[in-house]
Amino acid sequence: MRRMLSKIRVTTTIAAIGVATTAAAPAVAADGPKVTMHFGVARVAGWAQEAQARAAAAAEGPFAPLIGELDLGSGEAALGAARSGHLHAGQDLFAPAGTPLTAVADGVVAAAGSDGGQGNYVHLYDPERGLTYVYMHMVQPAAVDTGDRVSAGQRLGGVGCTGSCWGDHLHFEIRAGRGMSGEPRDPLPALRDWEPLKRPR
Ligand SMILES: [Zn+2]
């Protein structure tokens, strides 16, 4: 009995650190009672599934909001820079017109449209993180509609200079909660951290 328990402990320890797969199960089964084998197989299979689920989730973003090099410009492009009558609420990313813009994460389009300030825009709500990603000045109307569900890396539109704009760029914001009413956060640390994509997914 003592020997069996120590075997279980070894198996569970190995499985817990993600080294073991189903190969660990026969080690328990070799000289333990059948119930032990079943315990080991079930637990190891469960962990393997969990590990796979975690790997799949990690592959689903967050991704950088545009394809290609991040050109963050000067301090003028940063959050909090002075604008006429207000402070800049996001980070500008400079890229040639038409550069694909992609969804940072799985989410739902809180709003997509066009106005004189934002130009063609998308507000993408990420329910998992409780954040809204804002894309402005897109070259053409968004490729998605308000209410659409989108997946991480999906194409939303292209870089442009519609609305209040002085040169092709993405004006990008991260706001707390759903929509534009939440406090803007500095996108810079996230932009430096998020995985770049080579093409839309
Ligand atoms: Zn801006």
C-alpha cells in the first residue's frame, strides 16, 4: 500500500508540472491494483486536456492591432499629449495607408461607424478582459458592423487618415469597460507586449 501511494505521488507530481502525458499511467498500472490505474489514467488525461486548452487559449491573442512594425512616433503620439482643447486619449501608430488593422482579442463590436473626428472607426469590446479597443481614422468604413462577434486577429479595416487627422496613422485607445465612457489607459505597455501578426487571421 505504501509503495502504491508513493507511485501515485510520483505520477501526480510529474503530471502537475506538465512533463508527463499518458506515458506516466502505465508506471502506476504495472504493479498497482486496477483502480489505481484508472485513477492515474483519468487524472493524467485531464491534465493533458487542460494543458491543451491553455495552449489554445494562449494562441488566441492578444495581438498587435496592426500588421507590421510598430512605429510609435514621438511624444506627441503618446497618451496625454496636448491637443487643441483636450489631452490625447490614445497612442498613435504610424503606418502606410491600407495597412491591415486586426482585432486585438476575441470580442464584440460595440460600435462601428464614421464621424468627423474619429473618421471610420471600430470600438471592439473584449469581455474577457473588460476592455474596449478603439481604432480611428481607418481608410474605409469598417469591415465589421456594430454587434458583430470577431475573433482575435480578424481584419477590421485598414490604416488611413479619415476624420480629424494629419497623416496616415492608427489612433488606438484602450478604455476600461464597454464603449467609450471608460477611463482611457496607456496602450504603450500592452503594445510592446502583444504578439505581432504577419497577416490577419
Ligand atoms: Zn491619436
